[in-house]
Amino acid sequence: MISFRSFSKSFGAQLAVDGLNLEVARGEVLALLGPNGSGKTTTLKAAAGLIVPSAGAVMLGEPPRSAQEPAAREVLSYLPQKVSFPDALTGREIVEFYRELRDLPGERVPKVMRFASLNGAGERMVGTYSGGMVQRLGLAVAMLPEAPVFLLDEPTAALDPDGLCAFDALVQHAREDGRAVLFTSHQLGDVERLADRFAILVGGRLVACLSASDLKDRLAERGVMRLRFAPVEGRDWTAEAVLPAVRPLAPAASWSGDELIVPGPASVRPRVLDLVRTLGIEVRGLTADEGQLGELYRELVAEAAPAHGEGAK
């Protein structure tokens, strides 16, 4: 449904995206992540046909057609990063304008306004809207055509709880209808909750692409269990054979103050506890933390940044 084929884009001497190969299938939600200036917005604009590739191609739909062809616009709906509408028009007038522009049936207007939680504000002028309400109006416009391809640039940036609920419902509805959704976000909680795959751009290059299953495994590896032991007179657990016994199960185990730190997946933890008990050690305290997407994201970006340098747009 969305295919980037060795896509590159330069702005003068600045290379914004370099040789991107990426596919988004029917019924798939892919989140495009990366630091500011990594090429995310450039990538979405190319898919929307707003930017001409310097090399390679971007294809949309089934059968695939170049994003530069006018016919490709019929299969996509695009929500830009910065949404702007005339202040003197009402929310309903804005939605009606875009409905007529795309020659869509009139019943779509109340449906998308209700879906985007705009019913109560539809008759007000856009100039009275908050930033979050303008973003919700943008979602309503994006939802109008029920297009097979959704391109959403930072769609949750200014959304309030009602808007987030509307966005979640939009994504789930699109997935169930077999559409392809490509969105960018800095809100890692939204990404982890909604996406089927996660692609990370650094310096305009794709440095990682993880499925939800891959992500789960990566985060599991970054979990940590912390153990505190009951003191026993005449014995100092930090000086005894705890680490040599535990490290065959958890090679990265270490002491931090009076806590034994055991990194690794949850599956290792019961075996470590059983081993500790066989050594005659009483566990006084136990905490466990799972790996976080934010930590993994920062690791991947840090690993890639020295090799790829600075990106753009």
C-alpha cells in the first residue's frame, strides 16, 4: 500500500532522506520515529506527493502508482504536522468545504465530526478553538474520504484526552478496514500502544525497523530485578559467592549498594530466586521493572548518530 523504494531527498547540499526502503502493508500501522531533523516529515510529504524524490520512488495503493501521479491523491488522506484553517469559518464549514472538494456524500460530515469529538464545537468559528481542537478538526478532515492510505504527521502533538480517544479509534478503525497507516510521533506511549511496527530514522537513514513482537523481546531483555537480602550475623552477602553463582543465569548481574541487580528477561527471575534460596539466603525485598520503549529508542538513536551525523527536516 505504501512503498519507499531507495527514496532519497536532498535540499541543496543537505541530504534529508538517504536511500529509504520501507513498506507499509494493507491493515498495518507503522510508526516512524526519530529525533528532530531526522527526515520524518520529508518522508511523509513525499508519500503525499508534495515533495519530488531526488532519487528512488514512493508508490501508493494497489496496484502501485507513483505518489507524484494525480490519481495517487485519490487513495490517500494526509494530516500535516501543522494544521491551519481560516479563523472566520466554523468547524462544520471547514469539514463541508473539504467534503465538497473531494466530492464525498453529505452524511460523512456529521459522522467524522462526531468521531473527532467536535459535535459541541462545530458551529463555532475556528478562531475560538484551542490548539487541541484545531488538531481534532484536522483529524475530522483526514477521516472524511475513508482513503486506503493514511499519512499522519505528529497527529497527537496537541490532543487532549478526548482527541486522543478519537485518534485511537481512528487508527483501530483503519486497521480493521484494511488500510495502511503511516504516522510520526514523539509520544512514545501512543506509538507503543498503537503501532504494529516501529521504524527509526536517524540522519535521514533507516537504522531499525521492529515488529511489535521484536519490540516486546527487546524490552524484555532490558528488564531489571532488584533483590535485597536479610542480614545474617557474621555474613556479608556482597563478599560471598552470590555473584559467581548468579552470573551463569544472568551474566550482567551486579551489586548496587545493598541490592543485587539482575538485568534480563522475566523468564530468568524465578531461576535466580530459586538459586538464591538454595544458597540459604533470605530475600527481604524484591522489585522488578520492565524495559521502556524510551530507553530502547535512545539507545538506537545514540548508536546510529555517530555513523549518520545530522539529518534535516
